[in-house]
Amino acid sequence: MPGWVSSYSDQPPRQGDGLVIATGQALVRSGSGWLHDAMAPGVPLSETSKPVFLGELDGRRIFVARPQNQALPEEELLGLRGAMLGDDPVRATLASTACQVLHWQQDHRFCGRCGSPTRDHALERAKWCENCKIPFYPRIAPCVIVQIMDGDTLFLARSSRHRMHYFSLIAGFIEPGETAEQAVARETLEETGLRLRNIRYQCSQHWPFPHQLMLGFLADYDGGDICLQEDELAEAGWYRPADMPPVPPDTTIAGRLIESACAIIEQSDRGDSGK
């Protein structure tokens, strides 16, 4: 993202720095939007969670901290999912980074091997166990998401877990020992009964629920009848671009993969009409 550089520093905030105040699943609004003055935050900060450096936005140092009151009124908050689905890429990136760092800070206060308290590493973004002499880095869980195509139709599915009424794509976590392409094929077969060919990587996106890195693919249908895993998917089917149900916006990787597939179909249709 232009203007944003993620980096590490152990220096505290100073005059002119920016501050994201987050609860873990929401940002605390400021008078001018969502970015606060680090030296004059709009709400009291938690006394047990010091501001943590995230990086620089257009040369301005940005930190994240928790509010003292974790139960702020809803009108003072911007939900994390809303920030990710909105049309402000700067806000989405900082919201994602801030909430993932806060989760990591909360979950790695103690060493997972010996139980001793950890401390901040002096040179990089890591927690350090002095007893075991090992670092603990922020967790990132690699996931795959795929747009399946069959000629001029797209496979779309509605989740049985989410309240949003979008039809989206098949996705899941990569298992130990798997390649991303193998995970695409396995997740698709498990959740839909469909087999794939020509699995090809397209793009990626951070997704802070709580710490995924989504790897996006296109793939072609290679057989099988639809048989849905009901605890994952409520309904699914094949759709032409002109007849699609509501789908995620193009600020999400799912939306961008759907757009890419539609563009491929449109280009193919233009080529066929020119023959």
C-alpha cells in the first residue's frame, strides 16, 4: 500500500505520532475519523497495555493501544469487519495490523514452553523468553481461497456460519505438510465434492480474524457432483456473471477473485463473438 511501511521500533510515542486505539475487534473512533493523536488520545488508554509501534504512514509513526474501557458504546466504535469491507485501504491495513498485533501481545505474555513471563525483544517484533532463550513472533495462519470456474459459469457458495448474506468462495487453512495448491484441492473436495484442475495463484490479502494470510487462486472444474459440507456451507451453485447473487466487495480478496474470473469470461466471450 503506497505510503505505508510496516516496521519495528522500541521507542515510545512522541509529538506528531498517530495512534490507533483498538479493542481487538473494533477501532475507537476519533474526532476526525479513526486515527488519534498519540500524545492526546480521545479516550483514556489501558494502564496495562502500553502503545505498540506498528510502522509509518507517509512518514508519520503509528502506534496501537487498548482503551481503558473495553465496553465503549457502539457508536464510538468501528467494527473490524466493517473496516476491512469498507472502501478505505489505509484504514483496512492499519486496522488489520493493529488488531493482529494486539491479539499477539495478549496471547504471548507467557512462554509456551516453560510458562515464564515474556518481554519485548530489543531488536525485532517478537516476544522473548529469557529462560528458554527463544523468540515468539506474531502468529500468521496461511489460508487458501479459490474461485472455481466451469466455462462461462462461476461456483459461489453461502456460508452457514456468517450472518452476512453474501455468496462467496471456498476457503480454508493449509494443513502441515501441504502446499497451497494441495490445500485448495482438498478443501474444495471436502466442502463441495468437486474436483479441480489448473489451480493457479492470483493474489493475497491479510485477514485479521484473527490472523490469517489469505492466498487467492483460480481453478477449473474437473468433475464431481455438488455435495455440501453442511456445517460449512448453507447453499451453493453455478452462476453466470450477469446472474450472480450478492457477492463480497472488491476490497476483499474474494471480491477481487470473482472480478478476475468475470473478466476472463468477458474476454473469452468477446473473442468468440469476433470469430
